[in-house]
Amino acid sequence: MRCRTLGFLWAVAAFAALAHEPSLRAAADDEKAVQPPNILLVVADDLGWRDVGWHGADKIRTPQMDRLAREGVDLDQHYVQPVCTPTRVALLTGRYPSRFGPHTLTPSNLRALPPGTLTLASALKSRGYATYLSGKWHLGVLPEWGPNHYGFDRSYGSLAGAADPWTHQYRAGPYAKTWHRDGQLFEEEGNATELVARQAIAWIREAKRPWFVYVPFQAVHIPIDAPEEYKRLYDGATFHEDAKKNDAARRFAAFVSQLDAKIGELVRAVDETGQRENTLIVFTSDNGGLLSGGNPYVSNVAPTPVLSSNAPLRGQKGQLYEGGIRVPAFVNWPARLAPRKVTAPLHAVDWMPTLAKLAGCEIEGDPKWDGRDIWPLLSTDVQPAARTIYWAYDNASAIRRGDWKLIERRNGKRELFDLAADASEKRDLFASEPQLARELAALLADARKLDRAEIPEDAKLPQALREGK
């Protein structure tokens, strides 16, 4: 794999650019080269559809994200995977996580990606980018499986899944201590969300060349808590009559507002360093919101009997209903993208081919991307042809073709929904549309043929670590 300067392909025909293109080539030798953009990719953790102001959040304040969505491109049907590890695989590889093995379909501390996997970071690095990760990795708990081995020059945050906002620890066990800098575990005082944002801001201010800053926040995953200044935003607010539920809802609202404030600080750093003209900002949640949760982490934070809202979508994190996989998302780049709403279905796998192409990458060979270049959808009024999107999960799988979506559970039960007429998935049409159900089931079977059935041996945790030694 290598990259060369291609310039931006603004003049490429929109529909041609929507086609799956495993090799990125210059449209014409005399195209005007444009400086590759800085890329700020921000991922929230477990942020639900209705947890943000531009989707009608009830009392939760998100003025920074609301402004960026309003002044940017609001992605109305942006899909991800139903849980965290799979979405991170999709974002960084452009491939469905099931292509790498069943261990990538659920939250996992195994090594998700084979050594040498082409990632967004490694592609951009070969193009001359400085590449940074501040936040949650969750693609392999061991330092030798960490971000620095997959294209990131520098990395900081948690190697495992979510971390307590104050102890920075994962669940009790052999990898409870997961806070690291460049793969070296260490202990640090402070609030995790504040620390992750502070490190990302420092890199934005220091970078001297095109940069890729990936900020996968632990917020707003359980354990739910935020500094007092954010809780004070909700002094006197009543979310529930029940005291414990009201406390949980207040802590969650404060956590969301803290996330929002940190995103505002990231953008302010870009502005103050004079880089806004040439910086593309992408924001998404990694999956839908969780409606309630305990606290199995090394933590003193109370459980949260109420959490997110995905209304009016059905379902939540860990499900293949819309509430689990359709999330708040936007792109913001005022110099290139006019404010608008894109209603076409997109998926996390689309960002790898899109951003690699924007950066001028030429991929040698077939990267086997499941995603496609969506720049024409973001920058023009082109209406794409219907596409197929595939989800594999541990207990079910799903396929969407056009407006129709089929969910098939491991026990054989199937449900069929017309999302154009029924985005809340209240009416199962499987029995009334047998021919369409058969066609989608055939597409689903074809999609599964490219999946890896077994976990690679070298992706498993060493025996001693599995035994807690």
C-alpha cells in the first residue's frame, strides 16, 4: 500500500464516485492539487439518538454539537454496529467487522485486527499525516495490540473497553489497569473525559503537518459521572419523580454536556491555530444509547437505572433495531461543505474509503472495502441508487436494501420492516411480504459468505492472562 498526491476529486462524476473503487486513481493528470485536509474524527460512546439537541433531547443541553450539525452536514441515517468494538473496526478498516472473525462482533479485548491490516491511520500516515489517538481503543487489550501498531504515531487513553471517569480502570481482573501512553501503562489523576480532550487539543496545537486526530471518548458509557461544573447545569432540573432515577438522569445529562463542551474545545483549538479552513470534522456515536445500566467497573460511581433515549427509534445498544445502530452524526467543514441534511443511508465502513480518497491516497491492490466513497453525497445533491448494508452480531444479523430491512435471529426468527413508512419498526411485514423477505434473506446469506468463521489463534489472550496469572 502506498499513497501519492491526487488532489481532491471534486470534478469526478458523482455516480461514478459512489461505485465501490478498491483502487484510488487520479481522475486526470492535470487536476489541480489541493492540500490534504486535517481530519478530526470524534466518536462518542453509547450516545443515543435523542440525547442531543438537534434530535429533540429532553432537557439535555448540547449547544456545541447542535451548532456543528446545523452549520454542517447532518447525517440523518448514519449507521454503525450495535456495540463498540465492531464499530471501531468498521471505522478504521472500511470493512464489516465480521470479515475478521466472530470475536469482533461483540465488545472484546482480543486482538481485533491481524498485524499489517490497512487502517485509516496507516493509510493517512503513508500520505505524510501525523496520526494521533486520544481515548478508547478497544481493539485489543495488550500493549502489543495497541494503536501504535496500527498506524498511530502517538496514542493515549484506555486500551480496553470503557474506563471509570475517575479511576481510569476497566473491570476487575487481569487488565483492569488499562490507561496508557503509547502502549505504556501508567496511572494518572483527573477526569478521563477532561484528560482525553486535553491531550487531543495539545496535539492539534502542536502538529506541523496534515494531521489525523481520532478522539474516541469514553463518554457517555457507564460508569456515568461528570465534574460538578456540569452537574450544576442541571441544578433544579427534574427528570423523574423517583430520586434515584432523577439522580441518574441528572448525571447522564451532565456527562453528555461535558462531552459537548469538550467537542467545542477541540473545535476552538482548530480555530485558534488558524486551521479551520482546512480541517474536516466527522462526528458519530459508536452505537445507540443504553436505556439503563449498572456499574461492573473498578469504580465508586453509582449505577444508573435510567440513561439514554433513542426515541422515536425502537431498541437500544446491543440490538439490530434502529435504536441500536442508527446514531447522531454529522460532518462539518464550512470551507467545502454547505449546511444540509443527507437522508441517504450511510455506514461507518464508508469513512475509510472516503477519507483516504480525500487525503489523496492510492491503494495498491484490493483492500476489500465494504464501504464506499460518500463524498458526492456530502458535497452535492446527488441522489444515490439503493444500496445494501449488512450487520452481523453475536445473536442475530440484518440486511438493509433500499428502504427494506430484514433481521434474522440465530433461532431462525425473522422480522421485516419498511423503514420509509415505519422508521420506528412497529409493523413486522415478514408474513405479508414473503417474496421480498426471501430476496433479502438471499442477500443476507450472500453477505455472510465473506465472513470469517473462526477466531485466529494469535488473536486470543495468552493462557496465563486468561487464567488471571
